[in-house]
Amino acid sequence: FLKIGQGARAVGMGDSYTAIADDINAIFWNGAGLTHVEKFAYQANYTKWLAGTELYSAAAVFNTHSSRGEVLGISLITQQVEPIEETTIFQPSGTGQFVDVNYMAVGLLYAIKFTDKFSFSAKANYVQEKLYTQKTSTFTIDLGSHFYTGFRSLRVAMSFKNFGPDQKAREEAFSYLMPLTYNMGLAAEVYGEKGDPTYLTLAAESVFPVDFEQRYHFGAELWVQNLVAVRAGYKWNYDLESFAFGAGVKQTVGGRTFAIDVSYSILKDIEGVALFDSPLRISIGGTF
């Protein structure tokens, strides 16, 4: 569940968000971008995922306004799976007893702006997975960096996520790797400048997961009158995921900003058969 993208804005750009990372969504992708948060920001996310499962996540970020531009943040991710009825050889239709499956990750983040161009972040996560009577837990670390090159609006960013020890439910069980991932991305405005009434941002990144070969993300975001956003993206070298689309609106009143974002991911058919419904995400958040 740690590999499932959080936040409709980022997913609507095909997960190509590592170098954009300029709002609270960054806490799930590249925490170094949180130094762009000026005051306090919050967000709640809902994901309708595969096979009837659902994910919920939330985050809050606070700029300390210290001389070094330090930012503190907290995040929560949970995945809810419908209880599964137990079956046995003698009761193949079900025993009437149900198995609960739950996943949870809680993270604490610290980000700092070393210069007006370079930021860095570190995030500690407590991860817990529960299947029936078996429960595992561990700690992971996420690291991120964000750098403005000085060439127009081009920025370069890197993130290192889910670094931690292997997990296993009990001593005699097989251990399994945490989904360690290294992302390296670029982003720039190709029309207008960020903050203009209308501007277009393009982003691309390489993804190096520990359990798969190299992947690529491409995305675009168009803001119109700084009120409405339209997004699109593509994920290359994935078994199921491909194109993604999204939209959002934001409104600022009295120094407070409120935003709603949605995204829709298109899944590939396997041998002409659609195995799953395409995921839908909704995010609500704001700043003050």
C-alpha cells in the first residue's frame, strides 16, 4: 500500500510530482517541497482503489518561520479491505468467521531550506500491517531534495522513499522487502510563470523501484485564472496503470485558501479483459 499514490493533484499528473512538490501533497512524494508552504496547510484524501479496497490519508504541515525556513509535518495513510470470510477444506463455502486486513502508516517530517534554491527533508514513518491474527510493524525513512537551477523556472528534485528493514509476521516466516523507491525528476513552466493568472507546467521523472525495472512518469498541469486546474499524465512501463487525468479548483478568501481536486486513472486491459475498475481520487485541503 505504500506504493499507491496519495493526493488527487499529484496522481492526476501521472505521479510526475517529485520536482513540482510545491504544496502539502509533497509530504507523500518529496517533503523538501514543503518549504514552499508559507503558513499552515492541511489535506484529506480518499482513493477508491482496486478490488473494492479504499485508502484514506491526511496530512498537516506547519511553517515554523525560523531563520532557516524549517517546516514540520505529519501524515497518515490507511487502507481498508473488506473482511474476508474464512474457508476450510471441510467448509469451502465459508465458516462464518471473517478475517480483517488493515494497513497503516504514520509519518513525521522535517524540512529545511538551506538556500533560496535548495531544500532538503527527512521523514520517519511507522508502518503497520495486520492480517487476521498476524501483525507486523516497522520503521522507514523518506529523504527528499528540491533544487532550483536558476535556468528559467527549471527545478531538479530527488526522493528516496520507504528505506527500512525487511518485514515478516513471525520468526519462521519468510521476510519481504519494503518497497524502496528512488525518484529523480525535472519540472518547469513552459507557458507563463508560476503565480501568473494562467500558466502551464510540464514534469518528467525516472523511477527506480527495488522490485521492478526502471519506470517513467510524465505530467502536465494548466492553471487558468489561478482558479481552475486541468491535469494529465502518463506512467510508462506499468502492468496496469497508464494515463491519468485530473482537475481542481481553489479559492482564496481573507488569506485562507480552500481547494478540491479529483483524478481518474485509466487501467490497461489484460488480454482484452478489464480486470479492475479504474481508481478515483478526491482531495480536500487548504491553507491559512
